[in-house]
Amino acid sequence: MRDFKKFTSGEIRRQIEQDCRHKLLDELRYEKRQQKFRVWQHRFDDIVLYTRKVLEIKLEYIHQNPVTAGIVDYPTKYIHSSAGYYEDGSMPPLDILNYNEVM
């Protein structure tokens, strides 16, 4: 998880700089020791998805995050969410695997 967070935060920062979205970059600013930006929270909670019900509860929680954060008013309006896929079959920018096909 550490390596994933380190790699993806660097890539996210570079993309923001490349797109000249300096206001967003300012929101990620976090200067502590040698760290200048923070994309991810320090903690990581691993959850065992031992039943379909637990998976569906966690997926719903993830789909609601952009709504709770005030980014969108409905989960399917968040472009990076799989909520639209599960509601009406619309595919997000990245391909996803339907959990029904693996559980």
C-alpha cells in the first residue's frame, strides 16, 4: 500500500502540474519534513470482503463519498465512480470488473 500511495500521489501531482491546475495543487500542499504535498490519508484500513453483503455495503459507501464531500449531488454524476455502471451500465473512464462476475 505504501508503494502504491507513493507512486500514485507522484503521478497525480505531476498531472496536476502539467494541466496547470495550481489551485488544486495548493489544496494538496502539506509541508512537513521533506513532504510537500499529501494526496492520501496516512492510515489504511483493510476490510475483508467475506460476503457479498459486506462488499455491497462498502461499495455503496465508496459511491456515496463524492456526494458526502459535496463534489456531486448524486453518485452517478461523479465521472470516476462505478456507480453509473451498476445503475445503468455506463462505463467510467477506466474499465471495471463487475463484482457479480467474481463473487
